Amino acid sequence: MNLQITFELTDTDLDYFRIQFREAQTKLSNMDLHVLVQSTRALVDRGLASDPPEFVRRRLTGLSRIVAMVDDETWSMPTDDRDRVVQMLAYFVDPDDVIADEVPVLGLIDDAIAIELVLRQLQHEIEAYEEFSAYRDSEMQRRANLGQTTDVSKEDWLADRRAALHSRMRERSSQQSHGWRYTTF
């Protein structure tokens, strides 16, 4: 039997989390990017190893995708975007977060809520990264099958996306020209 529990975060609740994120960012502002990423990855690994409830597991998996996105040299996030994401990660490696992670069952609930907030904030970045990753995997496989180099860059993905958008634009224009089409010429 599944049980669904729903709760609502008020503006005051969200402000509380914003303050927690800012305090963690301030406290860990001098932490090396590599150390921060590795520490977040370790939190995810420990959390998943503890066999958490499914709602926590899903969010930890989401946090893992964010860590991969930041750490992926081929994706090469622009510096401003990467810095914004890294600042969000500071909360998760702060040992003084709301509920200590070592507390059984409850220790990851505050992290799950914070992760959900971050996942929503970074939805578009995550979707773009996942699209790039899927393209990279399939393109690497295609190239390997042809005996070609499997180096796939973000620029390859962008060129492919641009070509697809141009093709779609031409196709839509062509479909419109079969019927009456308003033109100023």
C-alpha cells in the first residue's frame, strides 16, 4: 500500500531555506570546486547506500545528475552558470544543515526538500544537459560503429540541434506554402 503525504512550503518556509543556502554559501565560499563536487558526490553515495525511502532516493539521484553536469568537462558549463550551481551545492556539504544526515530516516528529509528546490530551480539546465548526454552517448556509439573517433563535444551537439531546428523551420514553412499563406511581398 502506498501512502501519499503532501505538504506545502509557505513563503516563510522558502525564506528559511534561502537563508540556509546563503549561510552555507558564505561558510563554504573558499572551498575548492573539486572538493565541493567530491563532497556532494560522497553525500549522494552515502545517502543511496543507506537504502533511503524512495522519495529521498529520487531526489538524491537528481542531485547526482547535477553533480555530473557540473563535473562534466565536455559539457563545459559557462562559468556564471557553474558558479550558481556550485553555490547551491554548498548547502549539501555543510555539516550544520537543518537535520544532521546521520539521524536515521529523518537525516535526509531536509536534504530531499532542499534538493527538490534546487531541481526545480535548475530544471532547464538539467534538461539541456540530459539531452546533450543522450546525444553524446548515441553519437559515440554511432561513431564507434563506423570506426571513427568517439570524441563528441558540446559544439557537435549544438551544431546538430541547430541543423534540426533549421530543418524543422524549413519543413513548417514548406507545409504552410501548400495552402494560402499571408505574405507582405
